[in-house]
Amino acid sequence: MVSVHGFPASDPQQAALGARLKRWRTERGRGLDDLAEALGMTPAELRLIEAGRARMTSAQVSAATRELGLPIWALTSDTAAH
């Protein structure tokens, strides 16, 4: 992937995961700083993840779903698992 103006290029899958994370965080009423602390990362790191500019590890995805009270598919897919 090519970067533009010094910013790293966004991976479409990471961008979708980040957008889902931000949507669920907001819907659950969790602040960015609060969730970042619960996940053991800085608010800047979480901002990059939500913007699709940084990757989440599987452990971070699992921790985020626990913190937000979500099933794992809620961050990894737009459709519910059956």
C-alpha cells in the first residue's frame, strides 16, 4: 500500500474494524481515553486503530469485545454469526 503525504496507507479490513470499534464504543457510551486505558494502550494508539491506521492484535480485539460487552463478530464482521 502506498502512503499519501507521509501518512501510512489504510488496510480496508483494518479500517472497517476500526470504524466498528468506534461505533460500538460510542453506542456503549465509553470514552476514548477510558477504553484505551482498559485495553492497556494510549488514547493516540486507539485513535489510530479507529481510523484504520494501526492494527489490533487478536488479543486486543478479544479484550475490546469483553470491555464493550460484545460478541467477537461485532468487530470482525457486519453480519451476525449464526
